[in-house]
Amino acid sequence: VQLQASGGGLAQAGGSLKLSCAASGNTFRDFVDMGWFRQAPGKQRELVAKITSSSGPSYADSVKGRFTISRDNGKNTVSLLLSSLMPEDTAVYYCVASKNRVRWAYWGQGTLVTVSS
């Protein structure tokens, strides 16, 4: 199984970007949880959003109200809409997936988001 993230790039503060993550193989529905981490230079990796089969989406306080995660089982994709972007949102964003809620065993390659002020 591979996760392929896309959609990163350069945006101005206040703007929007949409990240997408496509999963190869026929096991997408086996992922009970999917999410997005980010890692900014010199900072720890942070889970910014996740969507679970049981409880729906949840967000880190730092992005709540600005980011929206969604999942499309028909297209084998999970997306993250980033709105009202701020320079501190600049980071490499990784899509992740879990089949057992114990650990994020599957990681995409990362896509860079840069927000200019």
C-alpha cells in the first residue's frame, strides 16, 4: 500500500490550498483512521487533523476552524482543505493511515506548504 500526497505549494497569508492523498491498492477501506501530520523546520511533527470511521473528524487547536479533512472511499482519497492560511502553517504535510488505531503505520511522502506573509 502506498500513500501519494499532492497539492502543496506557495500561498499567501489568508489564502487556501487543498492537499490530496491517494492510496494505491485495494485496501483503502481497511484504513479505520486517516489523517495529516505536519512538520515545520525545527519543530516536532504535529497531528493536525484526523478522520475516523467511528467518530468523524477532529483537529488540532492550531488549525480548528481553518482546516477541513474529508475522505472519499469511492476515490480512495483523503483530502485536507487549508483555509485562512498563516505563515506558521508553513510545513511539510504528510498523510497517514492506520488499520488498527494503535499506530500510524502508513505514511505518504510529504508535500511542502509555504505560506508567505
